[in-house]
Amino acid sequence: MGCFFALFAGIFPRLGLLIVWIARPRLVDAAFDSWIWPLLGLIFLPFATLMYVILYTGGGLNGFDWFWIVLAGLLDVAHWGAGWTQRRQAPGYPGTAQA
């Protein structure tokens, strides 16, 4: 079951974080002080927020755990950048080259 969730969360991080938040709200409550930070993470940096919640369960983040958080954040930023470049190349959007 854990491998299935890891595969599912890797493909759909927003839905994975939402499932963790609904199924185990104490994990999210332990990682964050209020509900606004996980909500913002769900909207803007879902993979990094999911990694933060999962890695925080061991009593906080230590040393090499931050590497995984930064890597997940870079994946989120790369996703935003890829979406932006694809939007610029789509016909009908401003800034695209018309043939």
C-alpha cells in the first residue's frame, strides 16, 4: 500500500497531500502551526509540502532531510516553468510566434 501511495503522490502531489491531510490530520498539524501554510503549499508548492509533511513525522527535519525538501521545491518550480513555456508556445496566447 505504501508503494502505491508513493507512486500516486509522485504523479499527483496535490491529491496525495490532500489524502494525507484528510486521512492523517495529525501529521499535517504536527508539521505546521496553522492551516494556512499547508493550504498555500497545496496550491503553490504541493510536492515540497508533501515531502515536508512526510519527513517531519520523525520529530523534525535533520541534515539530509533538507536536501529532499529543496529537491522537491526545485521540482515544483520546474513544473511552474515548464507550464509557462508551454503556455507561451501555444497558439492564441500573447507572445507566441505566429507562422
